[in-house]
Amino acid sequence: MHNLPLSGVSVVEVSSFVAAPLCGMTLNQLGARVTRIDPIGGASDIHRWPLTATGASVYWTGLNKGKRSATIDLRSADGQELVRRLVIEGDGIVVTNASLSWLSYELLAAKRPDVIHLQLLGRADGSTGVDYTVNAAIGFPLVTGPVGHAGPINHVLPAWDVCCGLYAALAVVAAVRRRDQSGAGARISLALEDVALATAGNLGLLTEPQVNGTQRPRLGNAIYGQYGRDFTSSDGEVFMVVTLTGRHFRDLVDATGTGPAVSALAGALGVDFHDEGDRYRYRDVLSGLFAVWFGAHTADEIDAALSATTVLFERYRTFAQVANGPKVTANALFSRLQQPGVGEYFAPALPAAFDGRHPTSAPAPALGGDTADVLTECLNLTSADIARLTTAQTIWCPEGVKGEAAHD
């Protein structure tokens, strides 16, 4: 797509794990040209599971779509100087989650005052932290899972990595806009733990114990403060049902034929189920009424009945069911991508649609496959320079691409 917001912008990424690569990929989908710098042999996530039968990492290729890859010896002085030059002589934008003194904001800004340097951290004090340790420290695992469960339950979704990566992309976009207006660079730090703390605070999970002296209970699949939970059909399909408004709840009552019973229950308890608080407080007894109807109907019958109402509902599905179903195969968000080492599959584009279209990404690069091109185009190195650096093991290029684009 042409005329994307970041068309013409170049970004250097030195990263691993989830948040920083996701930031770079998001910037690429918004139009930026992103060059990923890896150590020779790849960073720690180059072989992260899941792997294909040929050993390619589905994880790595999924988070690095559309980028270029240059492999450079990041421990050598010559290699470090190459990376600094790529930032300084390029557009002066670098994204990293590595604490590298030789790639610090101060060193880069001394040679390019308008540099935009984004540093992702585990914690704001610079100490380490990953999604699972940050999540454990904030409190979410102790309110996840069934009622009465005694221990923590971790969530499979790396929520803070994802949120942090998107916050990082937003910060870079904001810094680019400010630089375009004022010429000022930016030193940006973003800590994974701060993203989790801010989210918990924004959702009231940290405010509640401060103000009310209470904290969120473990609810299983129920929804805090609203009426919603899971139900099982007669043929064993499980549905999540949510009623956020009075209209939603009335429609659920009508669809399940429980109107007289719900009215009698409200009278006996002296409550008003038009009030969401009462629906939440008495959720268990209400669920007992609704469960009878769900258990007496097949999944298709439930689908048909609830589809004619405003009730919010959906079947629980496996990843395999989703991947092979219309949510992926007939969705404009996805398009077929031929990824070397992985094969052809439906890959997602940027979720935001610009002018009705989702910006897509090219396949992920081969590790180091663009090293010669990047150094030639960005630093004007010659084929002799590429050969010398390769021989010195300062850089690495896959066989067959060494110096292809270089010029004398």
C-alpha cells in the first residue's frame, strides 16, 4: 500500500522476544522500512518453538514479517560501529530491548541530536522482567481460574509483551511527528512492568483495594460486575454468554423461556434484575435457571435462538478450528503468505484498516539475508568492504548473497 503513515521512514531494530519485535513489525506495517540487526548466529529467539519439520521457527517468522535482516558481530568494536552508523546515517530511529552501552541514547545523540531512541525494559529501574514474572508480581494469576482454586494460574497470552510492543510503536510514531514539527529527538524508555501496572490501575484493579479495602475475587468464567458465564449444550459444545445491558438480559430471559422463574426469583429475593449489580450478585442462581435450557438444546439450536437476539455469545473454539474456519480463511485481515522454511499460510496484516484496506507485510527475512544490501545501500560500502568484513567475521551473509548488491 502506498501513502501509509510511515512511508519513507527507516528504523533500526536490535531486539529479541516479543515486545520489541512486535513494535518493529507494527512500524513496518505502517509503512516504515525496518532493519532487524541480529548477532551472528541469531538472537536467543531464532529457534523458539513452535518449529516446522525443517526447524524454522514459526514464532520468529511470525514476529518479523516484512523486515530486513542484517547479521553483525555485536561484540566487536567494528560491528558496534556499523550498527551505530546505520542509525546515525539513516533516519536516526532505533528500537531495542537490549541494554547496550555502545548503543545508548547519549552516544547516538552526541553525533545526531535528533535521534529517536526507544529502550524497552523489564522494570523501570532497569532490572530484568519478562511477561510471566511481571504478571506474577502484579496480581492477575491470583484472580484467574475457578472459584476456590488455591494457587496462581498463568495466562497463555503474553498480554504485557503485546501491550508493551504496541505502546512502543505508538511512542515512536509520536516521536517522529514531534521531530517533524520541532526537530527534537527523543529518549524513550518503556518498561514491561509499568505497562502492566498502568493497565491494572486503569481497570480499577489497583484502585479498588486503595479506596474500598477490597480486591477482585476469583470468579472462574464469570464476569466481574456483570452477568456472563459459560454454558454447555446438550451435544457438549460450550458457549460464553454475556449480558452487559438490561436489553441483553431481557433477551436472554425470553430466549430461554425463564421469564416467570426469573420474576419469581426477583420477588423472593427483593431485588431488581434490571440492575446489573443484582444480576452479578445473584449470578449463580440465575445461571442455574439458564443452564437447564442450554443443556436441553443442541449447539446449532442455541446458535439459531440467540442469533435472533441482542445477547452477546460465542462458541469456545480451538486455535485449529479458528485457523481452518472463515474467521481466518474468509477475512480481509488475512492473506496467503509464502514464508521460506515455513510454507504457505494465512498471515494477519495490521488490524487497523487504512482507507478500507489492511496494510500487509512481506515474509520474514532469512537470518542475515539482507546484510550486504543494507550495508551497501545505507552506508555506501563497496563489495571489497563487504568481503573484508565477512572475512574478519564482523558480519555474516548467507552463501550466495555476499556482496550481490555491493558496488565498487
